[in-house]
Amino acid sequence: MNVFSSFQMARKTKISFLCAISFLGLIVAPEARSERIYRCQRNGAVLFTNVPTECGYPLTFGRPAPDRGFSSQQFQEAISSAAQRHGIDAELVRAVIKVESDFNAQARSNKGAQGLMQLMPETARLHNVADAYNPLENIDGGVRHLRLLMDQYRGDLELVLAAYNAGVNAVEKYRGVPPYGETKEYIRRVLSFYSRYRNGQS
């Protein structure tokens, strides 16, 4: 092996070492900054990001999102408290949460809806929710929104749920429940769980 070849091998080794150190930085740095790195495989390529997107990136490195230590009992207490404050049936709130997130406080949809009651960012801002992943804030904001829709549609539960799912503009456009399969199925599921919960079923 000549001197030039030795130099080239040493240079490649140094570059490989630096790349390894940089990659380790992706793993270690997020821990130090309390950020999360997500991994997604798309078209054969592996992608890394610190922002979960519609790809549904699973957590790869970094600290898991905090669950804030909420027990099932605490969820129920938060639901009952918010429902009483805003004059909404607690079992309806429970049914909406079941269908929206299945009680996953860290849920995020591919459209950007967040938390237990899947609040869109604009809905969260409307109801002064600073942290949509905080169960207490999310539940209060979601119940506030249900109260607003109840008042707007005079207690017509199908219209309320249609607006919660598809938006007020869609309900106004079609002057009723929009002809969306997703929305119709959403209403059916929420009402089904609502009936079960009111009858004492889990």
C-alpha cells in the first residue's frame, strides 16, 4: 500500500467516524433537549424528523411524550367536572373521546387534530387551549366546543356531532349532516357509545 492509498483510507475512516458521531448526536442531543425523533420508512427510504406527520412516525429516539400520570379515574373526574361546568352530558363527552382518540391523550390525526378530543389548532385557540396534549385543557376545550355547537344547533345532536367532525361550514353548506361517509359513520359510532354509556355499559 502506497502513501497516497494510506492517506485516502485514513481520510475515509475519519469521514466515517465523523458521520457516526453526527448520527449519535441525533440520538443523544434530543435527550438533552427533551425533543423526540421520529422514524418513517417511505418508498424504501428511511426518514428521520422531530415532527410527527401524516406518515404516522413511530417514536424512535428521545423521551416519550408525557402521559402526565393520569389514571382512568382522573380522566372520568376531568370529564365530569368539565361536563358539569358547561352543561353537557358527561356520557356524551365520554362517547366523543372514545371515538375521537380512544382515550389516548397523545393522539394526533393526519389532519393535525390533537389530544383526547382531537382539537384542531384553530379550535384549540378559539377555546384558549394552550396545550392540546394536556388532558385537562383538552377536555375543557372540547366540552366548550360541544356547548357552542349545542347552542348553535339548538341541541340537535346529529348536527352537533356532524359539525364537531366535519366542521360548521360543511353543515351550513349542506344545510344538515354532510353527505360524507366518514361523518355519518362518526355520528353512528358516537351515538352508539353514548347509548351504551348511558345504560351503564362500558
